[in-house]
Amino acid sequence: MKSYLRKSAALAGIVFVGAFPASAQQVTNPHASVVDVPARQAALQATTAPLLLAAIRQLRSCVSMRFAPPPAGRMFIPSHYLHGSSGPVNPAEAPAERVYENFQKRVIAGTSQYLATGSHAESAAALAQLDSWAKAGALLNYSREESQQAWFQVEWALSGVGISESVLVKDPTLDPAQQARVIAWLDAASHKDISFERANDSGNNHHYWRGLAATAIGVVASDEKLFRFGLDTYKEAIAEIDERGAFPKEMGRHENAIHYQGFALLPLVMIAQLAGRQGYDLYSYQAHGRTIRDAIIFFGRAVEDPSLVTPYTKDRQSKIDATEFAAFPFYAAQFGTQGLPGSIVEALKHPLNTDRIGDTTILAGSITNHN
């Protein structure tokens, strides 16, 4: 799939550094996972690091959590904001999203427990939860025109459980028939998810989340179209970074400019991580001489000094949640924390997680004996 930013970039004469031809963007190992699962399990089970021990203590149990039944009927979720793309939040949204959030939490809980403890009961419970939604054809009965928020919810759900499935495929004790059914369902759901994109879409963080879902699911399904979509999405995002390190479209979100800068980084870091596990170095990928590090540093500095976004908006910025730092354990695992803003370094001293990715300290957090 050729996206609108790829076309416009070519017309504008943008020079991309570290690019590789589309024909080379192939899944080399559908069982590579988002991390080296055996190595991570060994590290977690042997750790004395206070940070990781704290993260393990906080883990939920998929076996103990209530089953999340697949929703019946047409998928409809009210808009997040009452008006436009900022301002008061719609109180009707949260109840409609709860079933999807419970589903994501339960799958992620089993995945994290499997990584941290090696429990096959937990991984089996997570796969059974996924399989129940696969059998029901969940996340497929919706349209962008009827409910744009439903479309958004699908991209988030597929991102979180797609990453989880990349870990669960490493458990040889799990039912192969269930695995095949779940992967086929995720593949179909991701294809539908990206099918609603239009040439005149803004290409903001939602495009990046759909790219993450496509990347994670493209890997486990050995689906080259999805995988290439994800990698192309990442390159388009890097081309958006301006001279300050900001994503201009996220800066247009008024009081939530800093929040959306961080929210856009979550899927992008994870796409880079998944691509790296397939042999493609997106962390060093450049457009206009900028890499994802420029956007990460801008976010961290803006958290410390919100006046950095005044060239884009005069609105007082909303409070930043810890979940917006959740992808950075992966970045720090690759590059360390030297040179990163203090806000990011401080966040990395605490267990981090988000239902849209997983328990990221468990997945990638520091194994050194300090916090």
C-alpha cells in the first residue's frame, strides 16, 4: 500500500537516510517476538533489580481475572471529545470502551505473567481469551463512517494484543489450532483496520497506531503487506518531525499538545522495536536529518517546560500521565538514558505499562540492580 505521505514526500524531494527498498521489507522470523523471550524470561526469573521486582509484584493474573466476553452486534463507541478534537471529554465513551479495555488487560496480564514466571497456565488463559474473540469475529463489525471512535478502539486493541501474540507464539505448549485461528483473525482485523484510511487523512497518531497493529500482526502472520504498511508508516512519521522535534499535527491539539506528542511516540517506538527484531534498524532512520530521538527529546523537555509548545499553542497544557512514557524502556534498552531529559529518566525508575502496548518494564526494562 502506498500511503499519501510517501507520495507527497517523493514530490517534495525529501531525502530519506537509512531507507531500504520495499521489496526488502520482509518478515524474516514470525517467531522473533517483540523481545528475545527466552532471554527475557531468564533475566526476569534471576533478577535482583528493585525496579523489575516491583514490576513483577504489580502484575495482574489472567487466570484470576474475569473472562472478557466478546461484544455482540455492531461496534459503536461515542466520540472521545464532546466537540472537535480537544476540550471536555464525552462521558458516554468510557462505558462503551470498557469491554475492549478488559479484553486487552486480560491478554496482557497472561502474557506478562508468562514472561515473568514462565507460567503456561497464564499463557494458555491469554490465548483462550484471544481465541474466544477470534471465534466471535470481534473487531470486524464496524465502519469508520458509523463510529470513528470504534475505528480508533480497534487500532489500540490490535496493537496491544498483537504485541502479546508475538510473545505467546514462543510458548510451545499452547494449542496450535488456537494459535492459527487467533493469528488468522488478527490478520483479517488489521487488514480491515487499515482499509478505512483515505488519501486526504491527516496522518496523525491514529495512523501510527494502525501502523503498529499492522507491524506486530504482520510479523506473527508473516503478512508482508501489513509489515510494509507499518514500516512505511514509521518513515512517514519521521518525515513529519519539525526542526524543534515536534509532530506539528499533534501540536495542533490545543491543551493536549504535549500529551499527543507522547501518544504519537508510543506506537512509533514499538514499530522500531518490532522492525529491529526482523533486522531493520528504524531507530537510526532519518528524514530531513532527524530521527525519532529528536521527537523523544522534545517530548521530555516539553514535559519539564511546557513553554516549549507556545510556538504552536498558547493553551495551558494538560497533565501528563505516566503511561505516556511507557515505550521508553525499549528505547533505553537500546541506547541507555544518557542525554535523555530528566522527565524521561525519572519515569524509567518506576514500573511502566499501558493497555495499548503491555507491561513494558517487564518486556524491556533495565535488568541492572538499581532503580
